[in-house]
Amino acid sequence: MIVMNRNGATQAGQQPEVHAPEGRTPDQHDAYTVATCLREADHDGHLLAALKPNLMPQQA
């Protein structure tokens, strides 16, 4: 499992924070965390690779 820490870095096996930062509900913080991970994956090219896998013609 990959988890984002307060600084935006991700590390496997790290436990997530159980409280949301001030000013956000837990649900808002969850949405923020997912959006941040997706933004970083898009920035470094991993998102496109995940959303457009190399498929054989018969798999498409």
C-alpha cells in the first residue's frame, strides 16, 4: 500500500494520518489526498501509463 505523508511524499507501508488537517473534514481530506496522488502521477507520467495500458488487439 502506498500512503501520502504530510509533505506529499509517498512511502509503502506507512500508516496514514487518522485526523484531517484543520479546516477540512475527514472526507475532504481523503478527496484532497487522492487528488494530490493523481496530480503527481499525472505530472511524472505514471497516470497516463496506468490509464492506457499496452493491450493486444484482441484485448481492446
